[in-house]
Amino acid sequence: MALRRTRYASYLACDIAPGPLAEAGARLQARFPGLAVSIFAGRHLQAGPAIAAQPDRQVLLFLGSSIGNYPDAEAIALLGGLRPSLRPGALLVLGTDMNLDPTTVISAYDDAAGVTSAFSLNVLTRLNREYDADFDLQGFRHAARWHPERKTMEISLQSVVDQQLTIGALGREVRFGAGEHVHLETCAKYDQGRVDGILAAAGFLSGSRFCDETGRYAVHVAIAAPR
């Protein structure tokens, strides 16, 4: 009943082609006829005008643990860059991985079944397929390195031999030395103080926090501070 009586607005901002977003928006519209859905496809910071134009109470969702892919300074720049689009009192719902013991973290990113390794090597498979490259998957190995001082996991592909490869679509040759790493991803793990610091620097007041039963993941509800 609430959906039929109240106007809701939803802005979907993603760095992907608009087609899948439009399809998702159409499904939402069909499922909830009272829901007003506005689609936006682009970089996060490009979504500012669409977010600012939302007429009702603003709630910005940044779920999963994607914020952990950014160094703290870049996370602050991202959230702080979106802050001017939010009116004071608007909510930010932020998901983070929480700080775990190193054994748990390493086993998650370098699992015995090889799932994460296959995921990393698939980057080379796609380069070969989509960019006419000639990467030999046997010439690289998945590497997961935990940096306790930064509380971050660094994922890379390490060349196991000296090699020279070609990326045909770019017209480039690339050399890798044995032992050289190709950085793929950084995954930060947080304690509450680190999260509060990022939020404060980005212009938000820390509010409620909800954790899973193991304490490994948290959803933080922050409030846009008065300007």
C-alpha cells in the first residue's frame, strides 16, 4: 500500500552500459508500479546532478565492500565528491569488510580450491579474447599478499618467467620479468575507527552500525553533516 500512496525515486549509478540498467529499471517499475525509477549510467561522481535532483529524502547506497578497493584518500575523495549532492540529513549506507585475522584473510583470497586464482587469471583470458592479446596463462600465477600495517590485501598476477607479450588491439608489446607483479585489486579491511575517520573526512557523521553474526562484515548508516 505504501508504494501506491507515496512517490519514491531511485537513481542507479554504475560504470556500465545503460542497457542492463534500463532492463533492471523496467523490472522494478513493473514489480512496483508506484516506484519512480530514474536510470543513470556513468562514473560515480558524474551522478551528482541526478542525486541532487531527487526531491524526497536522499539515501545513498554503497554496499558490498567496494569501498575497500580504494586507498583511504581515494575513498574520502569519492564519498566527499558525492557529499555536495546530498542535503544535510541525507543518509549514506556503506558496506565494509571488517578487520579479520591474517589467516582468515589469506585463506579467503588464496583459497585451496583455486577459485580466486581462476578469477584472477580470467583477466588474461578476457584480454586474449577481447583485445587480441597472446598472454600464456601458464606464465602467470595468482598472488595474494596481506599488508598488516595497512590492513589491506593486495591481489596481483605474478609472471613466473621473463616474457614478452603482444596486445594486438592496442598495437603494443609488453615485457614482464620473472617475479614481476601486475596489480589487479586492493581490498581493505576496516575497524570502526578507520571507517569513522573516512566518513568524517568526507563530510558525514557516523551513525548506526549493523554487523553479521561473525563480525566480518558491517553496514554503516552515516548522516550527511551540515555544510
